[in-house]
Amino acid sequence: MRITTWNVNSIKQRLPHLLGFLEEAKPDVVCLQELKCQDEGFPRAEVEGAGYAVETLGQKAYNGVALLVRAPLTASEIRRGLPGDGEDVQARYIEAVVSGEGSPPIRVASIYLPNGNPVDSPKYPYKLAFLERLRLHARDLARLEVPVVLAGDYNVIPQAEDAADPEAWRHDALFLPASRAAFRALLAEGYTDAVRACDPRDGLYTFWDYQAGCWQRNQGIRIDHLLLSPQAADRLVSASVQKHLRGLDKPSDHVPVTVRLSDG
DNA sequence: ATGGCCGCCCCAGGCGGA
């Protein structure tokens, strides 16, 4: 079972790259973020044609998340939106139970956490509140004692080792102590950062800004994460970053990150 | 020289991203 998370920065712009990735990697589940379209604008027929069922939570112009599930696996118990704030209309969370092929069901979420900049605006408290809501929901899911994968663009650089130039991020919402503490609090609910658990090396990035030649100079950061509940972590085989996609024409500024879990 | 982009939307400059 392979599960990928990828912030595509516009599904319409990135559809060719997505279809190429599905064909070459054949992941079982794909968590997409930043669709930047409404549900009716999602290129559903093309993705279904590649062999995937599609569940979306879209929004005009901004945000938007989706889950793709490769047949014969199926998605059920779809949850759209993160609990805890009925006023929150931003499309940042979708969750489902993925089952089939004789292996135990896995609960998977596609998450697009708020960026939070500028930090002196209401956007930063919204980010911290969203992280706290996610912690409470993650705690509820952990109590089910089943495999859970919380995957997405967390917009948090967990540690200095996760940035090529940590000093440049010192006062940024992605790296402020309160942001990192909220991420650690999430892990403290019993979750494992799959990439970090598989590879202790520095210099493993998932995002390179379009500006300032960041890709060419490898000025990246690691902000796309897959957090595993204990029952999912017990099955963790490997984790990898599909860095090559950043080098294509018209790339997303994020690349896919994939975990492999053992079956059964 | 410390900036350099990209995608969205009532089509064009402002907003959001990170």
C-alpha cells in the first residue's frame, strides 16, 4: 500500500504532471492540496480514466483538497472539513476510510494547513487554531486504535534541519516557535513523522520557492508530511520524496511525498 | 547586486502563496 501527498498548486495547471505521476508510480492513495478550483471544475473524468476514484472538497480560486483511491480499493465514510469550527469555510481537510484487497482499512486525510503569514495579521492565529483543531481530531482518531495517515501540506518546518537556510525563516509563520510547538503537540498524540523516521539526514526538502532561483540553488524546506498513528507506523516500510518532478517544465513548487505500508 | 515567480480572477493588477 503506497500513499502519496502532493500540493499541486492548481489541479488544472498540473493535470499532465499528475497523470504522468499516477502512471509511473501507481500509488494506491493520493492526497492532493491546493486544487484552486470548485468541485465541478476538477478534471474528474481524466483522473477516473487513470483508474482512480475521486473525492474532492473544492473552493473557488483558493485552497481545495482531494483524495484519489486506486481501484479496486474504495473510499467510504468521507468527512469534508475539519471539526471544531462551524464558521470555517476554507476547503482544507478531507478524510476517508480506504479499504479492499484483504488488508485492514486505513483512514487517510488530505490536509492543507494555513500558511499563517503575515504573522501580525489574523492569519497567524487562524493557523494556530487550525493546528489545535487538528490535534484534537488526531487524538480522537488515535483512540480508534486503527491505522491512520494524516497527510498534507502542513506549512510547518519542524526543525532547523528541515530548511536549507533556517535563519531566513526565523520570523516566518512556517518556523516560529509556536508553529513548531503545535506540530510537536500533534506528534505527541502518538503520531510518527514518516519521512523523518525513515531518513535522519538533513537536506530532505519538499518545497522550493519559484522565486530567487531557489530550486537551482537547492534552497528548499520540508513542509509536506505524512503523520502515522501507531497502528500505521507499525506497518511503515519506507518513505520517499519524488524530487524529480520539481525539475519538469511548469512544475508545482511542491513535490510528492510517498510512504509504503506493509499489507496486513 | 540580497532579487529573481506563479496562478487565480467578472483580463488586469492585486491578492495569496511560502
